[in-house]
Amino acid sequence: MLPLDLSAAANIHSQVLLQEDPELATVYAQLTRLDPTGQRFASVLRDTIDQLLNGEVTGRYDWNTLFKTEKTHAGTLVEINLQREFKFDDGVDMDYQVSGIDVDCKYSQQYGGWMIPPEAMGHLCLLVWADDYKSRWSAGLLRIRDEWLNRGNNRDMKLTVKAEHRNKILWIRHQAELPENVLLHMNPDDRAAVFARKSGQARLNELFRRVQGRRIGRNIVRSVAQQKDYMKRVRGNGGSRSALRDEGILIMGDYDSHKEIARGLGLPIPQEGEFVSIRVAQATPDHGHGPKVDLDGKKWVRAAPGDPIEPAPSLPTHTR
């Protein structure tokens, strides 16, 4: 008999956990109903990390530049922001009530580093992990049992889950994609060129010029602009869309019409509060049968390095 593949084995294991623990099954069903794609969870984690970095005020984009006290506060913020997003009721003994069942929430930036308090024994825990360097996150449910935990040496007697028992976690999402921290992951020379610009508008122009074909979130825009009206600095009428149009660069936002253009050009689709920039060129026979879009009565493609620079077409009226 051939061995089961990993996904099939994991599915069977999950079914066993759900059958053995009706409360676990109830909470799991509710969380997956509230967020079937994981996008809401991912957005909360992205926003929480950005909230800690506070780039608009500090210009920071790297988790390692946070103070120790800020890193310690991350778990509390994740707990609060998840409750705000999903409108969980307050728990009786734990952080939340989900479908009337007490659930504790524990976050760690280090995978497996969840600190479990003694009072969580016997309760369900929502274990959350996110790593900005790997652009990955996970969230899962675990019924806390003493035999599955490492003994703690810290003053508050908090414990960690033994590595060999992490397979008892019922994953809601495991190693899912965290929206990218573009400033952290972009080419260092390009990043230096962005921050070398004196004004917020000039820095944003340089960002969209140098980071093309990637989703750029509003918190990245805020960190680069470092101005209260940062979203206005992206739009036309003097923003980056106007400034870069003569260079052939389009900046798509989260409007439906812009998403269709991004999709037509084979680009990542900007989600809520995101932008994607790209240099375009009028289509010629040399461009073959690649992705094309119709704008201003002409066909446009993603520009190749050798394509001449020409003004970009107008983007359509905003619709959602």
C-alpha cells in the first residue's frame, strides 16, 4: 500500500481532532466561516506589524528596529485587533468567546514560541504566528494539555508547546502568505534611493518608479510619504500618477476598473488600500501574444527594457 501524501495525512489528522473535541470543531467552523480565505486574518497581522513600526512617524520598516517593549506589546495588539476585526465577545476566563466558547489568543513572531499561561490549561488557544522576513503567517487551535507543554523557567510560569506535539494544532491557515513589507524586501540600493529624496512626494514617486509589478500597501505609502495626506500623494492632480505618467508608468489602485487593468496586464491584483505600478508601452507586433489592455483607444502591454518611453494612457473612472 502506498503511503498517504502529506496533505492527505494532515486532512485525516484534522478530522480526528474535530471528531474528538466538539468545542474545537465549533470554534474552527466559526473562524473559517468568518474568514474563508484567510485574507482578514492576514490583513490584521499586516496592519498590526505596521502599527508597531509606526512608519509615518518613525520611518521604520524593519521588525528588528523595534524596542523590546514594543515587541512585547505585539501579542496584546494582535489580540485586540483580531477581536476588533471579528467582533468576538469578551471571554469569561480567557480572551474571547467564539460561538460561546472561551478561547485564549497567543501570538509569537517566532514559530513555536507561544507562551501559554497556567490559567489556559484545559482551554482552547488560538495560536498565531507571523514573520515579516518570511512573509508568512499561521493561525491554529490547540486544546492545552499539561503533557504537551515544556516546563517553564520564567517568573510567570508560562509554558511552550513541545515541538513533537505541535501536530496537535488544528491549523486554520498554515504558512499562508503575509502581505509583503515592500520596504523590507526591496533592493537595498533602491530603498536608499527612495529615502534619499527630500520631500514625501519625491520619495513616493521614486518608490513607484523603482518597485514595479508588486503590491504596495497604504502603510508603505504612509511610511515613505511621512505626511498626513499620504494617499492624496499617490493620485492624479499632482500626485505620483501625474508625476510618473510622462515616464509611461501607470499606478493601479483597489478600484474595480484598476483591478481589471492589472489583471489584463498579468500583474498582481491590488487589494484594499494597495497599489501596483508598471511601465507600459503601446503594443506592436514585436510584443507577440502577451497580456494586453485597451486604454485610450489603443492596446498597451507591460514595457520591456528596450521599449521607448512614452506617456502612459489615462486610467478609467474609479468604480468599485
